[in-house]
Amino acid sequence: MTGEGGTAPPVSAADLVRRLYESYQRRDWESAARLLHPESFLAMPSTGEELAGREAILRFQREYPEPWGTLSVKRAVGEGPIGVAEVEVVDPAGRRYAMAAFWQSDGERLLRGVEYWVTVGAERPPPGRSPAYPAEAMRSRTDRA
């Protein structure tokens, strides 16, 4: 579908981000390549890794040791050129990982991203702070998100 002047209308950044991570789950590298700008850049502060260029990002994903588990996009939101995804990965042993991805798009493809990864349950709160809200309180908090 094209807009005025024969150009494709811009795709929301949130939709691009959702589609990228869903492509990764399917191991659909051709679809993922279409979503990334050739000069895209991805930073992962938790490990200090930086990937420059679409090919480097896709190579990282393709070469990640299998089986890496099930990736689920919990939600994708955005405004203007910024798209954000909340992602969960459950590995074959049942360990859970959570990731927040922030991407800037050019209206057609993803250009600059940063992924913040954590191992769910790996850290504990400091002394004097409760380790968790009561289960009922957590359910009502997440239902509102």
C-alpha cells in the first residue's frame, strides 16, 4: 500500500520493533533484515557489546547458541520515531530473562537500538527493602500496565 506520491506510509516504530523480535523468534532472518537499516547500530550495556550494521546484528542473532528458548514480545509501544518492546525469553531449562529494547526508526526501518537484559530473579533487593509486593498487589499493578 502506498501513500501520496507513490511512497509507502511510515510504519509505527512500535510495530517495527514488535516485528523485529517476532522475526528473531521465528529465526526469519530475511524478515528481520528488512526491518533493520543497513547502518543500524545496537548497544547492549549489560555486556558492553555494540553491533554496528545490519549484518553484524543479524550475524549475532543467527550465531547465538541454540536452543536459546522461546522469545515473547509482551508489549510494544512507541511515539513518533521511538519504539519500545518488553521481551521475555524462557530458555529450555526454564530460566527467565527480561529485556527492554528501545529503538529509533527512520519511518521505514530501525536505525539505533539499545537492549537492557536481566536474568529474572538473579538480584535481590538491598537490606531493609521488601523482596516482593504481595502477590495480589503485583497482579493489580501489572493489570494496569
